[in-house]
Amino acid sequence: AIYHGYIEFTGQESDLDQVIIEGVPTVHCCGHNFRATLRQLLEQRDDPDNDYEMGLEFATVLCDKNLEESEDYDDEEECEEGRVYVTGICTGEPRWDSGKFHNHCANCKFFGKCIFDYRNAHCPGCRKHYFRGNSGFPCSCGYESSSDEELDFDSYIKKMEQKYILKKNGFW
């Protein structure tokens, strides 16, 4: 989102506290208000896997009444369930999510790409996304990884692209 200009980032630490999305989510919601800052979103997982089935324990965006987040909560309204993910940030249209349809492919160029469903995957062979499912279906291009070295090489290339962009924009 920063790379594409959807989120303004000047390099000041205060940029991390800007609110990206606020409101009462309609998914996996306790009914309280949520305020997702850039800082929280940078800490959330790219692929929460099945966290949606495990109570969203790894979600970094918490409701205003959540005991972990609120400094001056009202004892009568304390909330232990208020957790949610935000997806679609890099498309410029952030939205609330339970984690099931939040998946950011970190293997794609230029800081990755939203591929939403946690069952989708990046193919190192054709570099496209496909439905892997929970069973590990192969990509239709027929690519089969013979070793982890190929995946490490992809990660290396991605990191080098990110470093180049950060350096080019004066952040490195």
C-alpha cells in the first residue's frame, strides 16, 4: 500500500500511528469499534493460515475494549474476543477479515500481492498464483520443487527488489 501510494509514509515514526481503517467489522466481531493503525498492520501475519479457527490469537488489530489494547477500559465492557485481521491493504481497499481470506504473497515482486484466500499459493515455476487447497494441490503448470534451494532463491530475489526500492526512495 505504501509502495503504490495508498498510504502516505513520510519516514516519520508518527506515520506508523495513522489509522488505516476504523469501524465495527461485520466478520468475527464482538460488536465493538476497531481502529487499525499502520503499526498494527505491519505486525500482522501475511498468511495467518488457520488462525481463524483458533480464535485469532495472532491477529494484531484489537477492539477498543480488548484488555490487551485498552488503557482505560470500563470493567463492565471489557472484551477478550475483539480481534480481527485487515486484508486488501495493498489494493487500496482495506477491509476486515477473519483471517481466512487474508493472504499476502510475499514471493511476488515489489513487496508482494494480496491473494486473499489462505489456500492460494505462489508457484515458483510459473510465478502465478493457484489454488493449493489444504491438500497441497500442484500448480497447473506442472512445476514440482526439487529442493528448498529454489524457494530460498526466490526469497532472496524478492528481498533484493525490496532493498532496491527502499534505497531508491531514501529509506535505506
